[in-house]
Amino acid sequence: MEILKAFKDPHIARNLLQRISLFKETVSFMEVCGTHTVAIFRTGIRAGLPENIKLVSGPGCPVCVTPAEVIEQAIGLACSENTVLFCFGDMMRVPGSSDSLESARASRGASVKMMYGPLEALEYAKLNPQHKVVLFGVGFETTIPLFASVIWQAKEEKVKNLYLFSAFKVVPPALKALLSSGDMKVDGFILPGHVSSIIGVDAYNFMADKYGISGVVTGFDLVDILRGIVFLLDMQETGTIAIKNEYSRVVSDKGNKKALERIFQVFKTCTANWRGLGEIPGSGLSLRDDFKDFDAEKLIDFKIEKVIEPVGCKCGEVIKGLCTPLECKLYKVKCKPLSPVGPCMVSSEGTCAAYYKYGS
């Protein structure tokens, strides 16, 4: 516990900030994870860094990168006869084309239940065999093992009325897409701690090997993030290109082998559509053939009209780190936490929500 206290120690933090202030070149680093975005604001790091050290936010919020047409499909499922849809609370208020799950529940009778974990949907399905129970699967590698285990358990227990609507995303292919786009103007990456605890540090080696850019996996405490920035600055000064691990107390090189094994026992990779990034091969997960009986896609017997993103919303550009919420004309004018236009203002990990809550 004493060691863990050091990662919150303001004296250590001030020393690290002093060391950072000695770096005189202008550099830009992207924090990939939405939890990092919030922590960087909440701890005062963003305000405390010198002007030549710039941080930009990336596509690290699973709610934010879920495209509007997926929300429309989820609403359609929730409005289907004899169907109950379970989802995380953040997904309730993400706008589709005209409704969110929350507003569809109020105005169209959509049967939606907020869950704290996917096991709740399995238990409900067992107690209510007359209902089709749809589990809305949204998340990165951090939460995917939980869903995989629930589907595995449902098969073992021969539960016939549980279905999964998969909108899962995996992070490394999205980083490849960003780096291949030619739009990126960053000098290094602060890599996600939670995701990396599952996939491991080695999953990012392609960034250094193929794209010649460095990254550091960091934790979420004050000192963690500042140490990660120092690691990146040290590599800038020495011309080193590598992927380093600041969060070694949690993250290993190879990740959590049991969690990865369970994921790929149940799922296989597929092309997925990301808000702001478009279709990315290998960035989504669909059920393997052995688990196709649980696929909610077969329940979709309705058509979704083409969804047009709200005029003026820059959520897609914010996700790619091409602009900040301050550059969006809707921010704090039409788009606010109680009346969000885009998902980046909905999720607690969304960049726009973080700017709104902590930006001043």
C-alpha cells in the first residue's frame, strides 16, 4: 500500500513536472484511453504541463466510437416483440438518428434494462424463458472477456433465449488505421493501461517496428501519467523508438493469457465500423460458428435507414485527435451533458464530456 501511495504523491509529481519543464522542443502525444483523458484533466496534468508539451485525445472511448447505425439497430431490437435488451448505462443516452435507447424506451416502449455486468442478462434469461434477452456488447478488450465468459456459460447451461448483439472493438487495428491515415501529427502515444492488462505490451510493437513511433503503457494515477510523459520525452531526446511499460505492476509483455484464450474461444475477428474512423479490418469481434445460436443478428428483421451524422458535430474528428471540443461550434452551445448531440459528450470517458467537466 505504501508503494501504491507513491503514485499519488504530489511531491514526486512536482519533481516530474520540473523534469518535464526542462524539455524545450514542441511535441504532441496522444492519450489513447478515455480514462487517461479524464485522469489528465482531473489531476491537473493538462493545465500543469508547459505549453510546448501538448496532449491530444484519441479513440479510447468504446461508447464514442460506436456508430449511430449500431444504436439504431439496438433500438430496433429493443422495440421488437417479446425482446428485452440489456446494456451499460452510458449507452442509454447515445444518439442514433432521432432517438437514443433512453428516449425510445420512453416514447416507443422499447424494452431496455441498464446493467452493471453481462451476468445480469444471463440470470434474467434463465428466470424469464418466455423472453428473448439481448445483451448489447460494447467495449474494448478490458470488458470483452466478461461477455465471452457469459456466452460460454450460457452454452454450458443450455440457455436458449440469450443473444449477443456484438459491437465490440479491439484497439491495435484502430491504432494501425490512425497511423496509416497520414493525418496523425503526434510524436508518441500514451497507451491504455486497462486494455493492455489483457493484450500485453507486445501487442503494440508494430507501432515502433512498422511506423517508427514510440509509446508507453501507463497507469492512471498522477505519477503514472507523468512518468509516462517523461519516458516519451527521454526517447525523444535520445532518438529512441520503442514501446515501454510504465505500468508493470499490472501489465505484462504477453498480457492475460487466460482472458485472451476465452475471448478467442468464443469470438473471431471481423471488420468493424468505427465512428470517425470508418471500417477497419480485424477491429471487431463476431461469434464463432460454435456460438452462432447466440447471435442477435438473426433477430434483426427490420431495415435501418441510412444514418446521417448531426450537422456540425465534430465528434469523429475529436476521436481521431484532429481537433479539440473547443473547435466544435456545437460544444457548450447546443451540445451539453443533458442534451448531447454526439457520444463524446455522453460517456463519462468522452473527450467532450471531460472538457466540459474539467476544461476550465
